Amino acid sequence: MKEKFNIIASTCVPLPLENVDTDQIIPARFLKATTKEGFGDNLFRDWRYDKEGNPILSFVLNDPTYSGRILVAGKNFGSGSSREHAAWAVAGYGFRVVVSSFFADIFKNNALNNFVLPVVVSESFLAELFATIKADPKAVVEVDLPNQVIKNKTTGKSETFQISAYKKSCLMNGYDDIDYLLSNKDKIEAWEKK
Amino acid sequence: MKTLFDKIWDAHVVSTVEDGPTQLYIDRHYCHEVTSPQAFMGMRNRNLRFLRPEKTFCIPDHNIPTINQEQPIEDIVSRNQVDTLTKNATEFGITHFGMGNEKNGIIHVVGPENGLTLPGMTIVCGDSHTSTHGALGAIAFGIGTSEVEMVMASQCILQSRPMTMRINVDGKLGKSVTAKDIALYVISKVTTGGATGYFVEYAGEAIRNLSMEGRLTLCNLSIEMGARGGMIAPDEKTLEYIKGTDYAPKGEEWNKAIIYWKTLRSESDAVFDKEITFHAEDIEPMITYGTNPGMGLGISSNIPTLESVPEAGRLSFSKSLEYMGFEAGESMIGKPIDYVFLGSCTNGRIEDFRAFASLVKGKKKAENIVVWLVPGSWAVAKQCQKEGLVDILKEAGFEFRQPGCSACLAMNDDKVPAGKYAVSTSNRNFEGRQGPGARTLLASPFVAAAAAITGKITDPRVLMA
């Protein structure tokens, strides 16, 4: 999943609910796998399918009106369990960006470690974005990682977003924290001798 | 002017990445079967061995059945995940307390009770309730599987330094009000994301007066308000709890350790990024009515009205009540209950079983209610036997099960059916947490016991009068 990240322009999938927890993103009964593949099929499983496994047509992922590589969600997305399976499900479904006004800590780290970019925007930017998508499901949003800018192409409104220079360079170059830590072994051994 | 958090964090900084995270050394790593297989696979793919295998302990808990543990797990997918942990631990030379081992149980119960969790440590696990271990004065937090792999490979993790928050709870708790009620009360005030970005230290008279079990319960729930973790400065109770446990330092090592541990407290002039004070007298037995742990209220109060909820949150609030089958503004008392679950890393310790047993003693389980009493570890189970609690529970019509995570997240067979109501001493009331369609009401062991006896939501103070 180490797909290098640069600029993404895409239509969006709106999920205007707050406190979407990782049990909704991927329910516990799907955590029994021992690989990282296939979680996208069960993303938002219990909102997406009924008990018999039939798609719930009112849920946004089953609504052909909406598609794209950007998920736009309400405040406090990804709260609850530390399961990285949630990030694997979001990435596995095909999202590269999640936009919200607020993310839970562990989910944010997990997303970044899977080359999914969590973009924190202001409440007002988020509210306007939901309105834009509602009015025009084909509205495009551009996420420019090098410049750390997100732009609502319909209204022309843009905001800068935060990301550490380190993580930004990881995403843009396709390397991860383990690569970094392994290059740093002498410091670990020096610390242990202290 | 350092806080307790600063002291431990600073002592573990290996390096700081320029305009990036801190490389933090990890003293203890716990590993369970659900969040580790992909990390072991990553190690294998990169052809790596553990840098410090002796610092990791593997304990399967999420998939473990709570009956017939002497037999192989029936669900083959669960069995495969548990077996995978056994194989991985063997291949990489990691200590493993497998199913049936006398040290098996829920990781967050087993670690502290064996002296694997000690004051001043940095502790991680691929499990958000790792915050539990902070009760002994450690920095403990949950991580994702990529981070699990980092720890395996380098005994380090890259983390940005959280802000600090102190939550004081002054005064004395009322009758039948427990650490669980403090936690649900605090989360209801701070909200489910209100402590995101912070590491919390709990302080004040009501916290000092908590037993170690109570402190573990409180720190366990820190993540439910978004906090990275929660911690409590070690004191005599902490030392008493650790002393003599299997992995605790002994003899001269012990004397040396306690000199250091006694320095682990926030200085009187320490500055926190945020500080909040609550009063124990304001807290009554709590229960949740919605689908996140912040949706809690005193058992005698009413569900909020829609108008009292901020506009941006109304859609989620209404969706939540619809899922629960409740109306805004109504009372919780008297609502019928179908299931009761006592257990989990939140409330599966000896004190929780004492509380439950004290309330049901001499009474009978309500008919038409299913009750799962699941100890957090074999050590807790044995202690329940020894203290005669199992007899009291059986006498009242209850079945005592074998340890594991059980109905907290229903990865084993202990699932609450769709539409049914469960009063649960666990940590999350998310939609479907205890089974697809299950409706969870979080509460203390006393409130759970009152529901188990009466078959409905009942104020435990009435039964204990």
C-alpha cells in the first residue's frame, strides 16, 4: 500500500455523521484475518449491508450518485479501538484522503502509516464542503500535499492543513517509519547503555 | 516543574526527528492475537528479528471462548488466529501465555497482576485499552499494527508528544459509586473526543482513595474521551499491589526500584496544558443511553432532549437514540434488560466480582435474563473461588465462566442478539459492539448486578439500603 502521494483531485463521498468509531468502520467480527487484504469489502459493513447481506440502498457507499477517492466525514472520525484494520478498510476500499474537522489520534497515525492522508479542516470549511457535495455530487476537491492545501473547486475556497515535515516526506517518497527506525539502530543501543 | 508524564517521557526519548515525531524507547510490549499477525508477517517479509524479544509478552484474549477452554476453539477462524499467535511467538522466541495457561486472561488484567507493568515504564500494545496500565504510574497507550511492527523491529516507536491534562476529582464518593462511575461521569462532561491529543493524569482525594483495581478501571477508560492515555502517580497502594508478583523486582533490586518510583509524581509547580476539577459528591451511579461512551448520565436522570444537543450533533444524536430504541427526554429507570455482562479489561478484576456478589448475595437472578460473569484472568477466577464468591453467585442462580475478553466485543461466541438490551460493565456501547444490532448500556458492576436481579434498570442504592 506504499503508493506515493502528491496531488489528488477527486469527487467525494460524504458521511456527515460525528464520532464515527472504528467499530463502524470495520466491525470486530471481521478482525479475525491474519493478512491486510480484503478489509475494503467490509468497510462500514453494518451500515452498508443488512443482516442478509443485501446492500442498504440509503447508505452513501451504495448510492451511485457519490464516488471518489476522498471521504468527507463529521467531527471525531475514527474514535475508539486502535485497530489498524479500520485504516486498511478505508485504504482497501480505495480512499486516499479522509477529510474531517477532527480525527481520533490513533486512527490518524494508522491512516498515515497506510498512505491515507487525514486532512483536518475548520468546522466552517467542512460544513461548506458538505453543502457543496449535496448540491453537486460531482463537485471536485483538490488535495495538494506538497503545498498542504485543500481546495473546494466549486466555491474556490481553500485551506492549508497541518502535517509534520517528516510524515509528509514519508508519504511523498513512499517510505515508512520502520525504514527510518532501522537506519537509527546505533542511537537505540546508545540509549540502552545510558 | 515537570509533570509525572514529562518525567517518564523525557527519560525515554532516544532521538527527535527534525520537524517530526519523537523516537521513544518502549520498556514493555504486549501482543494479542488480533492486531499482531500482520506485524509478524511484516517482520518476516523484511527478514527481521525482534531487537529485544524479552520485552514482549504474547497473550491471546479477544477470541478466547469462556467455556470449554480445555478443548480446541470451535470457530475455525478464531482458532486460526489464536494458533497463529502461538506459532509466531514460537518462531520469534517470545514468551507466550496461551489459552489454558495459568497466566492467561485479558492482557490488561494479566500484565499488572504479574508485575509486568511497573511504574515509570513506557508500555504499548495494539489495543486502545492499553491506557489501563497507566494506573501504576506508567506511560501506556494503544497503537496500530504498523507501530506494533516498529516496536518488534526496533523496541522504539515514533510518536508526537501529546499535551498534558490533569483531571482532579475532589471529595468522597457516595455509596455504590465506583471508579467506573467516575470515568463515565468525566467522559460525559469532557465528551468522547474532548481529551484527544492529551495524556491525562488523574489526581485528587477521590482518586487517591481508589483501590488499584479502581484505578485500573479509570485509566482503562481514558481512551473513551480520546486521550492518548491516563495515569496516576504511584503511592503505597501501588507498591503493595506490585510487591511479590512474579515479574516484580526482588530484594536489592526492589529497594532500588522503589527509590526511583517514589520520585514519580508531578511537581507542585508543574504546569499542565489543561486542568479540570470535578467533585466526587456530584457523581451518582452512571449508565449510558446512546452509542458512544460520552452519552452517559446519572441513573436517576433523564435522557437529554433534542433541543439541548448542539445542532451539528443532532443527526448523530437522533441516529443513536433510534438505534437504542429510546426517546429523547425519557427516564432510564425501569427499562427492561435482556442481558448482563460482568467482565472485560474495564471491570473484570476481583473487586468487580466482590461488588457484584455483595449485591446479589441472598437474592435470585431475574428470570428471562442471560448473565455472563467472565473473570479477567485465571488469577481473578481463582481468587473468586478462594473468597467464596463463586458459591454466592451460583447460589443466586448465576453461571461463572472462564476468562477472556468475551462479550465486550463479541469476537467469541458471547454475542448479544440484535435488538436486545445488555447492561455491560465493559467499555464501549458502539453500534454492534456486542453483536450486530445489540444495544449496550455501560455501567458499573453494582448497576449490572441490580439489573441482573430485577431484570430492569434499577438504582443499586435502592437494593443496598
